[in-house]
Amino acid sequence: MSPERPRRPERPERPERPERREDQVRRLLDGPHPAVPPELVVEAMRRGARRGRRRARARRLLWLVLSVAFLVFVVWASVEQPWNPPPAETTPPLNGW
């Protein structure tokens, strides 16, 4: 018979990593919150409004460019008519003359 190996002492269970992070976040959120300066709120609203105006302007410009591209395509297609076969380069032979 083989001698039994000695067992290792069991380690105490450590909390999982996500649980530790969750506990840290809870402690941060439960603590006292710093006061927000009033000028910071006004500045954030001003920047947000400016960003909204810029986005609206960019959206309008994009629609304008897409509309012009579509119009150019329609004019080109109506002039060139790419769905029709190209005209023959040579004339067919004349038989029976």
C-alpha cells in the first residue's frame, strides 16, 4: 500500500474580484458627494447646446450632400441611359444590292 499524501490546509475563501469592485463602488457612492459649482452646470449646458447645434448642422449638410448626389445620378442616368446597349461601332453588311 502506498502512503497517503498529506492534505494541504484549506485556504480561506477570498471574495471574487467583481464583488470587491462592486463593494468599492458602493462605498464611493454611499459616501458624501462633492458640491458641484454652479458655473460648471451653466458651462455644461452651453457646451451641450453648442454640440446639439453642430450635430443638427452636420445632419442637414449630410442630407444635402446625399440629395445632390442622388440628383446628379438621376440626371446622369437619364442622359446616358446605361440600361440600353451601346450603338454598334460598324454597320451590318449589305446583302442583296
